[in-house]
Amino acid sequence: MAKEIIWSHKARIKLFAILEFYAKRNGNKKFSSKLYQKFTKEINLLVKHPELGMRSPIENVRGLIVLEYVIFYESNEYQIIIHSIWPTKQNPDQLKIL
């Protein structure tokens, strides 16, 4: 049985903010589209390899590094739940995974 990928509300907001930032900065959506494809490709790897990401301080939550971002997720038998996307250039003191 294939695992379902679930995006939390917080993760969706962060994703759209990141993509919108690059679209506005670059004046087009070309890079945003490529970045979204990269995120999707890497997240789809988690379906077959849910332990791919590094462990986080929160039990059962792992972090998958994609370019300069960390995608925080947890996995169970049926789902991959994306909790947040963290730009690694931001102040780590402000990191809130859940």
C-alpha cells in the first residue's frame, strides 16, 4: 500500500511563502517551479525510504535536507506528514518544527 503525503497547514503556508518570494524577487515563476519540483521529488523518495532524513530533537520527526531547506516530517505506516519547511539561512533560535 502506498503512503499518502499530507501537508500540514503550517507547511503549506511556508512552502507558498518560499515560492512566492522567489517569484517576486526574480520577476517570474521559473525558479519557483524548479524548486517546487525538487521538493516534490525529494518528498516522494520518503514514500519508499521514510528514514532518509536526519533525526530531529522531536521524537518521530525527521528532517530532510533539500538544497538550503530542511523539510520536517514524520512517517507512519500509511502517511508521510510534512510539518514544516525551514530555510537554513534563518536564525535557528526561531525554528518551530510543530
